[in-house]
Amino acid sequence: MPYFDSTAIRRAEYEPASRTLTIWFVGNDDPYDYPAVPSAVFDGLCRADSQGQFFNACIRDIYPGHRRARPRRAGKRPHPRYST
């Protein structure tokens, strides 16, 4: 899993079996999954001079991504004041 010296993208990983690109953005601990991404796109992201520009040009509007929900810790209940 490569880490980047980027102001936009902290790290990325690629799962070839599912063709899922996972990206961690700077300032956000939750990863974003982009399914059905060819491995060549991941390779391009890793080789790009600017990962942020590559993401904007070749991933953002082409592959629908979603934020991966953080699993709740076992036994952790929502605070009654904030639950609906």
C-alpha cells in the first residue's frame, strides 16, 4: 500500500480480485472505495507527479466511490441524546 507525498491523497491500495481501489484522503481517516477500477488506473495514480490531479482527471467523475463506514466497536451504544 503506497503512501504519497501529496496534499490531497495520503495513501491508496488496490485489490485485484475485486478491482477495488481504496483511497485515504488527507484530513480524513475514513477510506473511500472505488469498485471496478482497472489496475492500470491504480498504476497511473502511483506513478503520477500529482496524485490529486490524477484523481481529479482520471478517477473522481469516472468511477463512483463511496465512503467506507467505520465499524462500531462491540458493546458501544450510541449516546441517547444523539440517537434518533
